[in-house]
Amino acid sequence: MLEQGHQIANTILKRVRQMDGLKNVPILFTIYREEEQESPVPGNFVQESFVEKGSSSFGKWKSIKEEFVMFPSSHANDKYFDDAQMVKAFSDEVAKYFPNYVGVIGKGFYVNGEMKRLTLEIPLEFNGKGEVLGFSQYAFGAAKEILTGHYDLEINVKSSTQNESLIYRDADEKEPVVHIFH
């Protein structure tokens, strides 16, 4: 894949440099690996190279070490065991509130092996806004207690018809924020 990506990048660079006004423009090339069509996580960038303005040759290709990881999954358990256990603990805590719930589905974004963003989805059926409010407060408390890392956090609570609430936290913030829709 990388060999073919480098060849295609060379062809693109030659064509771009032949265009009027683009001879002296710096260009950043990246190679992106797509996941399978059915994959619940997107692909990721794997390499990049910078071409100086006026140059018709690439600098060194540098690896980009980032990936998306699905929770729960065997890959998450194998490669990011502590994070997988944290997501499981949060899911188990949510199950205490709603015994008939399906489960938390999540996606972690990692750069150089460190989680930078965690997005979780909780699909549930509610019997009114009071349940949405109560559950969202409960999930907020569980997130505050269990999901304590320094990464962006987003928890989407959804019914079959709409988003019900959003719990989020920026990486540099200490406490999440809850937003109830409607």
C-alpha cells in the first residue's frame, strides 16, 4: 500500500508543479488507509511528507501513529487493555441503572498509543423526559468517576428516534458537562 501510495504521490506532485501558479507552493502529502466498508471505525493516516515550495521531490516520509479503536472489541482488549476495562466498567455501571439495556458502544482515537478522544453511544428506550434526566445525571456521575483520563470525551445518549442527551468534556477540563435535548 505504501509503495503504491508513494508512486501515486510522485505522479500527483509532477502534475501539480506543471499547473500555473503552483510551482512555488509548499505541499503536504498524506497517505490514508481506509477500513473495510462495514467497519464501525474510520481509517487512519499512516504517513506524511512535506514538499518545499519550488521543489519537485519529496522529503522523508514520516509515519503517523494514529488509529481508531472500537469498544468493546478484541483489538481494544489486546492493545489497550486498561482503556477497554475502563469502558467496560462504565458500561457495567450504566447497566445497574437500566437492567434491560443493550450496552455502551465506543470509539477511541489514539495518537502514538495515547487516547486523545473517546466517543461513547448509549442506545436506550425511555418512558418520558424524567427518565432521560435521571439517567443522564446518573451517567454523568459514572463518567466523572470512571472516565477520568486526559482526553476529549463525548457520550451520546440516544433513543430510537432522537438524541436525548450529550455528556462531554474537553481534555483539559476536569468535569464533564451535560446537555439534555428538548
